[in-house]
Amino acid sequence: MGTPGLKMDFFRVAKRNRFILMLAVVAALATVLISEASYWRSVERLNATGEMAVARLNIQRLELSLLDAETGHRGYLLTNRKEYLEPYAKALKNVEQYFNSLHDYYGDEALPKGVLLKMHALVDTKLSELALTIGLHDQGKTAAMTEVVMSGIGKEHMDSLRLLAADLLKLESDKFAQGRQDIYYMLMLGRIGVALLTTVSLLALFMYLRKRFAHETLLVEQQRLVQAERDRLEAEVVERTAMLTQLTNHLHTAREDERSRLARNLHDDLGALLTSAKLDAARIRSRLGDTTPEASKLLVHLVDNLNSSIALGRRIIEDLRPSALSNLGLLATLEIMAAEFAEQSGLEVHCALEAVLLKPTTELMVYRLVQEAITNISKYAQAGHVWITLANHDTQVEVSVRDDGIGFDTRAKRSSAHGLLGMRFRVEAEGGTLAVISTPGTGTLIRVSLAKPVPDAPLAQKL
């Protein structure tokens, strides 16, 4: 099947270069016609030349056959030996064969046909004379035979035959010369035609190249304009991408700041209210004593609810802003997270964590990334084991989370890939790179590489 685009391009180019295309087609057709005409005419003449050569050979063989017949005839008359009649009989057979071939060759040609008929008549007369003398010899009529032989009639016949054969040979020579002249003419015609068509082809090529040069010039100018527009669009894309990156970083920072503010408010206000309520319930219970058992039970239940509310508030506060990250550092915070995840999910979590030097914003990003990764594992991976790694390298810090779950095809589009996309943006905002390695049935590996920051005083003191 052809390509529609290529067909359309061909027709568009053909339409745009209609005159050149027509000139090229005419030149090509003329070249083919002249070449074919010259070829077939030359082939015809060459075949005719071969037939002429055969005809000349048959004429010469006819003369030789008559001479052989006469020689055998005279040898038999002189020696009376029968073996001399063998070349005579063979010559008679060959003479008839050569005449048949020449009659077929000349066909309806009037002049050579008339000469050939005269030769045939003379040959028949000559052969009749030879047969007569042999018959007289065999009958013992030597005197009559000698009179016929010495009469000179045979010599006259042979001279006439030689003249007629010479006429036929001259006719064939003329025909051969004419055929050779025709071949030269056809070759010259082909040569002139090829030269003319080559000139036309060169003219068409020159016109095409001139038009092509103009087209290339226009194309170069269009490419320059397209490249300039592309450069402008690329610069605009880079600028917009930088703006979007800054906006994303700002949104992440604003979200974390909002989480911190909410965590402080919950810790300060809600924590104080719940603690005050718990203390008030304890004082009421102490004053009631055992006088009202039912009220005491209600107070116990109220204290339990307040304790649960306080615990819930602490979990919410930790989710919003992990206090362990500020107080204990990244390594201890990840260990706590892994232990809590193992307890809640029932999965086996293996940790290989090293103390690393990172900025506070980067530590928070690593914490959120590991948190998002284990959340995805609990929802989708159907894993049995999880490996969390935090390692120091020469110039980089590497963080990885791996599971032995069902995995997925990273090349396929996923409608729920916003979590991975958010991870990538956060990692790139901190100057790192994120790689997701997974295939169906082999689990998933999320690996982050972060450049080590230049140690400063606050970070060194913190570590």
C-alpha cells in the first residue's frame, strides 16, 4: 500500500513543475521511441545481412555443385569407373536443394527471381546434356557421345550460368551495401536523437535546478523564520516552566507552612482545652467520691474520651508537622514511621538508614516522599516486604523505598499517577532526581538521588 502523504507530495511537486515534467516525459518517450526504432531496424537489417550471406553462399555452392557434376561426368566418361558417378549424383541432389533455398529467399522479388529462373533453365539444360552423354556412353554409342561433348554447347551453358550467378552475386552485394548503409543511417539517427534529447534533458535539468534553487532559498528563509519562532516559543516555555516550578515550590511551601500553623494551633489551643477539660473532670470526680456511682462512671467514660481526643489530636498534629523531625532528626523519624507502618499494615519493613546531612526543607521532602511511598504500597502494591534505605555516597545522598508487590508498567499511562508526579516535582525542586523502576510482577523501586549541601554552621550544630 502506498503512503498518502508521499502521493500528495508527488502530485503537488508535479503540478508545481508541470512544464518541466512534460518536457522530461516527452524527452523520455522520444528517447525510447528512437532507441526502439533504431534497434528493431538495425536488427532487421542485421538479420537480412545474415540471409544475404546465406544466399551468396548458396549461389557459390550451386556453381561448385555444377562443376562437381561436370567433373564427375567427365571422369566417368574417360575412365568408365562407377565411383566417378557418386560426386555427380551428390551434385545433382545439392543443386536442387540450393535452388529451392534461393527460390524461398527471393520470393516475389522480380529482378532476382527472373535471373534465378534463367539459371534454373540453364542448369536443367546442362544436367540434361550430362545425362544424355552418360546414357550414350552406357549404350556404347561413343561417336554420338563424342559429338555431343565436342559440340561446345556445355561450355556455352556454363559461361551463361557463371554470368547469371555473377549477376545474382552483384545484386546481393548491392543489397548488402544498402543494408549496411541503412544501419549506418539508423546509428547516425540514434546518435543525433540521443544528442538532441541529451540537450533537452540538460535544459530541463537546468530549469529544474534553477527552480529548485529558488525553492531551497525560500525554504531556508521559511526554516529561519520557523526556527526563530521556535526559539521564541522555547524561551517562553522555559520561562513559563520556571514560573510554574516557582509556583509549585511556593504552593508546597505554603502548604507546609499552613500545616505547621494548624499543628501549632491544635497543639496550643485544642490541646490546652482538652487538657483543661480532663483536669476539670478529674476534680469533679474527686469531689463526688462514691456518693453517686452512676455519675462516677460517666466521668470515667468522659475522661477516656478526652484521652482518646488528646491522642487523636497528637496524631493529627504529627501528620501535619512531624515534631520528631525537628526534635530527633530524619533518621529517627523514618525509623518511627517505619515501625508504625509495620504495626498498622502487618508488613515486614526492613530499614537500612544512615545519618545524612541535608537542609531542613530537603529533610521534610524526604519524609513526605517516604510517607507517600509507603501509603501507595499499602493501597496498591499487595506486598509482603518493604525496604527503606537512606545512604551516604561520595557526593550524593540516596533514598529508596522498595517493595515486592505486583508492580506496574512504567510506560503505560496511569490515571492515578499524580502521587508520583508530585514526588518528582518536589524532588526536582530540591535539586534531586527521582527514578521509578517497576515491571508487572517484580515489585517497585522508588529511588531519589540528592546532592549533598555544603555544610554550614546550623546544620553542623544540628548533626
